[in-house]
Amino acid sequence: MDIAAIAALAPVIPVLTVERVADAVPLARALVRGGLPALEITLRTPAALEAMAAIAAEVEGAVVGAGTVLEPGQVDKIVAAGARFAVSPGFSPAVGRVIRDVGLPFLPGIQTVSESLAVAEQGWRVQKFFPADVAGGPGWLKAVAAPLAGLRFCPTGGVGPDTAPAYLALANVVCVGGSWVAPRDAIASKNWLQVERLAAAAAALKRS
């Protein structure tokens, strides 16, 4: 699958910061059961790569990706861990070159029109709008819909169940990214049923 197909799998891509490897598989299973198969594991913890590998090996239906990809040296590691896509909060040409070389679907981050154009020139026409809530929210996306026709966005950063519908109602939004479907307290208490229910509610959100 390319990044457009991955983004189209569900209205929400969970953004997951996994602290304990033991939580990775049950967390992923709950999210997939709820209808959210594309999972972004952020590279913010020592457990991230091992968690990614466990999900890739053990969770049927999961499309696991790596988030917070900042350096070229991380790319081989996430591919070895089973990542099927990569996400970055911004865009580094060096990271982009390595990702292109290995053929990994990529969701690069942008915040301005100039950044969006620069990323599109490199061939990535599905982009992460980050941090969406403080960078203009749905209003920014509405304003750029005509001048950036043909580009599609995944708003992430401050998006929650109350704001996600406004983003998903826009024609240039393919999905949103968010962490609300996997609350820290639910993970700490291993309340996988709560995670599954939150995922099901997110999967039921309507897109334009």
C-alpha cells in the first residue's frame, strides 16, 4: 500500500507512545478490533522499536508505522522492526532520500504553504499538518484547499473526538491522527475494552 491507501484505511490513525513492550500487542489488538488498523508508534521511548516488531509479528490486520522519524539512521531500524510506513513531524530532505531509497510509504509533516509546496515537489502529496490545533486548524485547511488543490492532509496535534469531525468534513483531509483513542490511564490499567470502544467510536466518524 502507498501512503494514500494507508491513510484511507480508517478516519483516525492512532498516535501511540508505548512505554512497555508488554502493552504493545494487546493495545494494537484492541485498536484493530475497534476498526483502526493503521497504527503509528512514535519513536519517543526505548520500547518503541521492540513494540513495533511485536505488533508486526503478532497482530493480524495491523498496519504498523513509525512516528517521530527525525534522522536518516532511524529508517533502517524501523524497516527491520516491520514498519510499513513512516511519519515525521516535519520534513528533512535527508530522511526523505533514505525513505525513498527503501520504498517506504511516508507522511511528512508541514505547517506552512511554502513547506507544503516544497514537500509536494519531492513527490509527497499526502502530508501531515502538524501541530494542527495551533497552526490554524480547520480554517487553515479550508484556506489552502483551492491553492493547494490536489494535496491531501492528515491533521495531527491537539486533535480529539470533539474536533476531529470538523477536520474530517473537509475534502482535503484524508484522516486525522490522534492519541485520544489510547488514553494513558486505560493502558496503565490494561483496560483494553475501553480502548476498543474508543477506537470503534473513532472508526465510525464520517469523512467528506
